[in-house]
Amino acid sequence: MRIIYVLFLSAAAVFFAWAATAQQSEKRIALVIGNAAYQAQPLTTAANDAGLIAQTLQAAGFDVVGARDLDQDTLRRSFRDFLDKATGSGPDTVAFIYFAGYGLQLEGENYLVPIDARIARDTDVAASALRASDYLRPLAALKTGPVATRDSQ
């Protein structure tokens, strides 16, 4: 897990260096979510990690929307609102998504887990978690494509 964290930090450093030198004519928006208050097993650092990422993105010129401890309905609504904002901002928009919380992969698909999810078996995943590709695919129309980072357990 420590290796993944180091790789994430390295990727983030490269991205932020690129973002600092990119043309300011592009619109930069970010959605940063820190889910820590899970009913089954809370996470100790997710909210703090999300806060640090949000501060760093703001310093790099991003318009950041941040949220913490989202249940399924609020998580879905946050992603839909961000998609509307990104697609309405034009094709030169850079869209960055950061999710700290539980995530999982099932049958080749990545899922983000809201804090109220009740997943007892694989058949519960699609009903209780958000499939990441459903929210990233619409962002592919942006000139730069989406930048998504999942810091999950």
C-alpha cells in the first residue's frame, strides 16, 4: 500500500508541475471528495488527504468543489453536478477528480464506495457503489480528457 501512495504522490507532483506551466486560457475545475466516516470501518486520513489536495489544486489555479463523507445519493449528485459544470465549461477545460475513500474493482470495473454502502456480496456492488466509468466517460470529450485519481483503501 505504501508503494501505491508513493506512486500517487509522484503522479500528483508531475501533474501539478504540468498544471503550473499550462496555459491559463484553459478553465481548471476539480472535484475533491474525502469519504472517511464509513459505518463499517472509518478511515483515518481520507478527509485530511482530500483537504490537502484541494488546497494544492486551488494554489494551481483550479476552481475546486470539495465534499466530505457523502452518502450514495449525495455522491451521485456531486458527480452529476460536476459533470454538468465540466461539460458546460467548454472543450478546453481541465477536469480533475480526486476521491479518497473506499474503492473496489469488480469484473474489470472500478467503483467508488459511499459512506452508507452495505456491500455483503458481489451482487450488491452495482446497487451500492458508483461505477467510475459512468462519470469519467462523459469527460472524455474535453480536449485534455479527465484526470482522475483514486486514493482508496
